[in-house]
Amino acid sequence: MLLAVPQSLELGLASGMAISRHAIAGRWGAIRSLGGVGSSMEWLVDNVWGGAGAQAGNAAGKIGRQELYELLNAAAARVPPGSEGVLFLPLAGGQAAGFGPARGGFVNLSLRHSRDHMTRAVMEGTAFELRWAVEQMRAAGIEVAELTMVGGAAKSPIWPQIVADVLCVPVTAPAVVDAAACGAAILAGAGAGLLSDGAAGAVAWRTGARRLEPTQEHQHDLSRAYADYKARCVTTS
């Protein structure tokens, strides 16, 4: 899910995103689905890394869910940017879903590739979807200078860096990644008079955050992979 705060209501409407009133008076919030990319990672965990077996409590269940995520992160880190040619199109269709069936999958797999490549390809495919959506926002006039990544993916030691590298913008991963609950607490604190306003609470929330800068030497390989990704999405749709 991509969330933004456009500079004006007019820009928000021009972006094609769903618009609603922001919790802060005079501001507007915009939201856009990225085509079930999180579900694609869960599919990978369950069907490629044995997560379904772990949940069922069978022999594969000796490895817990958290340990599986640690294995995934280590696997993705072993593969160079661009996943050595492997691309992943989100299983729910992603950007191409509006033009064809909501299907996806891996492209360019060969016998030399492993599940390590598949894992990094899923992470990069998610970042490609995000870059595609951000490009459309920029085309509508919305400035996107940096991103804040929250939720389970923000806990990964490698995924936020992949996003920064693919989009060529800094990415902040807050110390508290459960953004919805944290935001509700901030607004409640402001309403109860414990905070001067929501903005002050948001500043305090960012304490201890990781700020990741794009890795310049990865730009060429990732930009080439992104161009191939977009072409594949349009072709398969």
C-alpha cells in the first residue's frame, strides 16, 4: 500500500489515488494499492520456504516463522542487485491488473537460479511496483523526495535498502514499524492534550529511525531490470 500527503487536493485528485481528509486539518491523504505484493511474499514463505508446513506443525515446523524471515533476508543478501536476470510479477497482477488478468509469476528462471534469486526477485518486484506508482504520482505533479517504510517489510535489514536503491530516494524505517497503532496513539495523545498536536507526536515517533540512502553503484543494474519489468508486465497483460 502506498500512502502520500499531496501538496493540495487538486494534485491529489490528479494523481489518480483515492483521496480522503487527513487527520491534520487542511491536509489530505492519498492511498493506492500495489496489487497484493505483501501476499506474494507470504506465498513465497509458505510455498517455497516451507512456511505452510511450519504452520501445520509437521516436520518442516521445526523452523519458526521468524526464523524463516531471517533465512529469507540472508538469502536475498546473497544475490546481487537485479537478481541475475530473474524478475517477479506480483501474483495479484500489480500495475498490470487493470489491463488484464490478475496473474503473475517468475520470469527468466533457469537451472542456475535458486530460491535465493526468487526471494530477492520478490523484494525487487515490490520495489518496481512502488517505483511505477511513484512515477505516475510525479507525472501528476506530486513531489516524492523520500519515503517512510512501515509494517513487517520495514523490519527486514535488506528490503528497505532495495526500495531506496530502486527508487533512487532515501528511505526511512522507523524504530516502531506498527504505524497504524502508533498513529492512533499519537492522535489520541494530541486529543487528550498530552501532545501539542499530531505533528509533534510524529516527530517524536521518528526517533531512532534508520535512514537509508540509495546505493549509486546499483543504479545501472536496477534501472535496466526495472525497464525489463515494465515491458514484461505490459506484454503479459
